[in-house]
Amino acid sequence: MQIPTFTLENGEVEVLTAVVDAWCQANRMDPESECAQAVVALAIDLIEAGFRTHESLSIALANALHPEA
């Protein structure tokens, strides 16, 4: 993960938190685990790439984690 070169707005922080929390629940993953932290890093990269809504970030994250699906 690179250090973000942008600042997350409040709404983006809420989207990031909600999407990662949903992913952790769906995958029965501890949010403090290394795997979950890697998902956070990926989600931040995706937000930086322009996926800033709950729906677009959820889809982009799912596609990045399971490209064959």
C-alpha cells in the first residue's frame, strides 16, 4: 500500500468503513486481522482511483478480490 496522496472526505471515510465492515461480515473476518487490513489498503487505492460511492466501491472491491466472478 502506498501512502495516499489525497485526503479522504468525511463521506468517503464513511463509505470506506461501511464497505469494509460489510466485507468483513460477509467473509466472517475479524476487522483487525491482517487480511482485513489488506482489504482496507485495497479499498483506499480504489477510492483514490475514483470509486467513491458505496455501490461503486463495493463492486470494484469485489471485482478486485474475485476477478473471475
